[in-house]
Amino acid sequence: MKNLSSQRARHSLLATIVLSLMLPSSDLAQPIPATPSAAKPAPLGQGKVFLTTKEALALAFPKSRVKRHTLFLTKKQKEAAEKHSGEKLEKAIAYVYVAFPEDSPENAAPIGYAYFDTHGVRTLRETMLIAVDLEQRVKRLELCSFAEPQEYIPRAMWYAQFLKKQLNDELRLKRDIRGVAGATLTAVATTSAVRRVLGLHKLIIAENLLPPTGGTLQNWD
């Protein structure tokens, strides 16, 4: 039992080191969509922090200009986003990070979007960055903070299942997403978060809620 615990601890440490998941370089030029959980990501939840907001965005959008938009959803819009995903939004506020090519003009077309989703796992919370490409597929996942014991963090290869996935009925555990022994609640929470973000993003794009200009420029310095 002691050897098994040590082995699981090593696997958990490895997962935190290689958790940054990226698509092939040919996809880097594609845009990324917006975020679901209504909570503003500044505190990044509680517990072990692996990446700050700035660090996660820099990984998702290297050599890019990123702006944050705050969207206030109507009751009807919130319900529509929830219907798309089958998941509840905590609040009717969305913080959407929009990426543009570096040194591009103000009216440049975006190259991607990202959301931070903070949610419960077992009794404690985790925060994830979820980036979406222009085809409304998952482009990147980053585990930013995790308050549960780290042995409940799945391996990096498990998270890789979400890459290029779109929102549909197959994006569920025991369908396109296989479960993970010893971290079932994390798998449930992660799958729900991805669906929630994709549902919110679908609404935002469909209703053209993002303004063409404005937003708060994110500073990497």
C-alpha cells in the first residue's frame, strides 16, 4: 500500500508538471473562445496555485494581445447558455478573454478566446482556463489552482481527451470522455466545466455579444 501511495504521488506530481496541453503548432494561428463560470478569476480559487491568471493567458496566447470583456447576461441569455451546455452558470456575468495578433490594429480580427471556470470538485474548488478555437472546439486546458489533495488530479493524457472536442451529446463521461480511477469527481467537474464554457461561448458568438472594440488590455509586464 505504501508503494502504491508513493507511485500515485509521483504520477500526480508529473501531471502538474506536464499539464499544459497544446494543439499542434499548425493550429496556433486559430482563435480561442470565452469563459463560463461567472466568478471573476482574480483570486484563482483557493488551495495550491499552479498558474496565475497572467501566466495561464500567456501560455494560451503566446505573442498575442489579450483583452478582457465583462458581459452581463440577461435572464434569457443565461438560460439559453445553460440549455446549450446542460450545466448551470453560477452568475449572469461572463469574463471573456479575447486574443489578437501581437501589434495588430484595434479593429483586428480575434485569434481566440479563453474563460476561467472556478467550481467545486469534492468539497473544495479548482480553477481552470479553457481556451476555444474559432470552430468552437477546445484548444487548450490549464489547471490553475486545485484545493483538493493533489492525488485527485488526473494525468495529463486524460485532459488531452478534450482537445478539439466540440459541444455535443458525446462530450460526456463514458462517451467521448473516459473516466479516471481515483479521480472520478475531478473528471465529473472538469467535463461539466468544459461543457459550461462551450455552451456560454456558443451563446456569445451566436448573439454577437462581444463589442468590436474596447475591453481591458492585459499587461504581461
